[in-house]
Amino acid sequence: MSGTTSPFDEDPDLGEVVVARDDLHAKIAELGTAITRDYAGEAPLFVCVLKGAFIFLSDIARAVDLPVEFDFMAVSSYGTATKTSGIVRIVKDLDIDLTGRHVVVIEDIVDSGLTLNYLLKHLAVRQPASLEVCALLVKEGERRHMPDLRYVGFTIPDEFVVGYGLDVAERYRNLPDVRRYRGA
Ligand code: IMP
Ligand code: MG
């Protein structure tokens, strides 16, 4: 169990580092500072979209110096392993009432934008005082469905990536860096 080699080192499906851990942490500190400034005097509600955003949430939570509250949603989007269809099913809904709340949706990655669009429509009808998105990663390219993203960490090439919460069939979420996935 111990030692200096990792099973990830020899995994042929793992490609180059797309966003290194130090860059992730520096950017998250910046995002945290921006949110702290923008929501000064408020107690925003962070809505984490499970599962992929759980690691990002835990880091950004501690980078924000406000009395933040948290809730979680789980969605499953139909599609193949590496492409979403835009048909989204809510597997776990929120526990906290959004009425009058300043809501910030914490997302791991936005690709087509279909998943997020669906979620935002679903949340907007619950009368939050405001509704914004903080997405760690956004894929490059023209997106017909791209919603407004108030906070974005990194824009990355349009390739499938894993790590820092992102998976393929539940694997690789605990990789500290975001890396290209070559197995797709
Ligand atoms: P969209 O609906 O096409 O924007 O896809 C969004 C969802 O698909 C994200 O919330 C992720 O769960 C998943 N996803 C999209 N691209 C990637 C990727 O490169 N790696 C891992 N998951 C991804
Ligand atoms: Mg997601």
C-alpha cells in the first residue's frame, strides 16, 4: 500500500496533465476571493452537482470567507460513457428551499451545456434571489446551449478529461491533476 509508485503512473489510458494541481489550487483561491467580494454581507447557498463537483466544492468552500450553506443534487444524464444526450434525470433533489436565496451552482465541467441548462431551468422556477454558476472547467468551442457562467476556472481543449472529481465509469476521481483520457 505504500511506496512512491502509483497505479496511475502505469495506466495507458491516462494522457498528459491538462490542469496541474498547483494551478487548480491557485485558481480556486482566486475564485474564492471573487465570490467572497461579490456576496459580501450575504450567506450564499452553494448547490453542488454530484458526483463530479464534490472535490471542487470542498476546495472552493474553504476559499470563500462567508457563512456559506451547502446542498447537493445528483443528476444522471443519458448518453454514452463520454457524451451526454441532454436528457437529464434528477436522482437526488435539494433539501433546502431556494426561495429568496443567493444560489451558486458549483459544477465540475461544462461540455455541451445541456446538463447545466436543464438544471438552471429547474432551479430558476424556485424563486431564488439570484442564480449564478461557478464552473471549474469549460470546454472550448461554439456551444449552442451554453448558459451564462459567472465564474469559470479554466477553458480547456475539447477532449475528454479525468481527475479532480471527474470520472470514467467512477474511476480516476481521486487523481489530483486533471488529465487527458486516452481510452475514449
Ligand atoms: P454537458 O451536458 O455536455 O455540458 O456535460 C456535462 C456533464 O458531462 C458534466 O457535468 C460531467 O459530468 C460530464 N462530462 C463532460 N465532459 C467531461 C469530461 O471531459 N470528463 C468527465 N466528465 C465529463
Ligand atoms: Mg457534472
